[in-house]
Amino acid sequence: MARTLIAGNWKMNGVSASLPEIEAIAAGVTPAKPGVEALICVPATLLTRASAAAAESALMIGGETCHAKVSGAHTGDISAPMVADAGASHVIVGHSERRADHGESSETVAAQAAAAIEAGLTPIICIGETAAERDSGKAIEVVTGMLRASLPAGADPARLVIAYEPVWAIGTGNVATVEAVDEMHTALRACLSGIFGAAAGDIPILYGGSMNPGNAAGLLTVRDVNGGLIGGASLKAADFLAIYAAA
Ligand code: PGA
């Protein structure tokens, strides 16, 4: 059985003045609930300070992306060893906003995930269909295809986290139905089992997309939902902690 991970994604939000929210979240998740991990992924500029703020707590800190290369002439990019060096334990790769804004393909995402693992980080590999893909009835086919293409070759399943985030549910308030989430997560688990065998059962599969304190309990009771990747509702400690409490 996979452990549960409640992960926040601050996206391009947060400056020094936001650090008290990290401190409040860190205090609220400490001591840790058995079997439930808490993580906040922050902009690169906050990684070091957020890591320091969470140091004595059960809260883990993550990055929001990393480059596939260790170093080099890539102005403005941040490598996986840099994210790890700044105190992160995890890094999001392949978020739909990165795929859309920066043209990151699943092949790029697989290389980023491999770089993350090499640097000692746990990658959170994001996949999800657009509204048009869901409307065409191809959501499962599209998302399982994205999963296969975004996994680094030969990855240790103990080092992976998957996040299913339907693009149409992100930041829209249009949360996927429990039935649709159940169907997708069951398909993703089956896909992972085909690749990793029994060890696939230990890979957390998170749901993301307008998860909030009101809908978290319902989503988190779905059999193959092992946590959440939470954007907007992770910016306020009270909302994030209410979701953590629901897990
Ligand atoms: P949201 O974002 O919770 O604001 O919909 C989720 C995400 O993009 O990770």
C-alpha cells in the first residue's frame, strides 16, 4: 500500500512575507500523522529559506521543476543538484503549466525525472488530459500514454510519485468527479503494475486539480488516490492543514 502524500504547489507565488505560512504549516503537520507525509513545493527563490523554516518539523520542501542537465549554459534554469542543495526532498516535473508554457514534452519530463532521482530527489511526475481530450473519450488512453512516456527508463519505483492532474480542473474550481478519478487512478495503477509488477502498489498516485478543504475527504477516500497535489488551497496554512487533516 502506497504512503499518503499531501503536497502543495505554490507555483509562481510567494516572497519573504509568505514564509510565516510555511512556518504555520510546518507546526501544523508536526508531529507527523502515521503514514501521511506533507510537502510544500515553492519557487526556487524560497527553497533555502523554506527548508530552514521547516527544518525542525515533519514538513518537507520541494522544487517546482528542474533541468535535465546537471549544469551548463542554460540561463535562468535550475538543475536537480541545485534544488537538492537548497534543501528540497522532492521536485515536481511535467506540470501541465510547464508543458504548456515551456513546451516540455514527456521525453523531456522523463529526462528531468531521471536527473531528479540521480540528485537524490523524489520526482513528482505530472500527467493529465485537456478538456478536449476528455470530451473525445480518450482521457485514459492519453494519460496512460503520457505516464509511459514520462517515466525514466529503469527507474526504481520506490523513488517515484505520480500526480494525475486533469488540465481542465487546475485552478478552475471544476474538480473531477470521484467516479472519474477512481476510473483514471485504477487505470494508472494497472499501467504501473504492467511496468513494475507488485512494486507498483507502493507508488503514490496523487490527484490534483481544485482540491480544497471541502472536497478533499471525498477524493482521498478513492482506493488508488494516495494524496493530493494542491495549488491554490496550499497558499494558506489553514486550508492546507484542513486537507492534511482529511487525509
Ligand atoms: P489547483 O492547482 O489546486 O490550484 O487547481 C493544482 C496544481 O496545478 O498542482
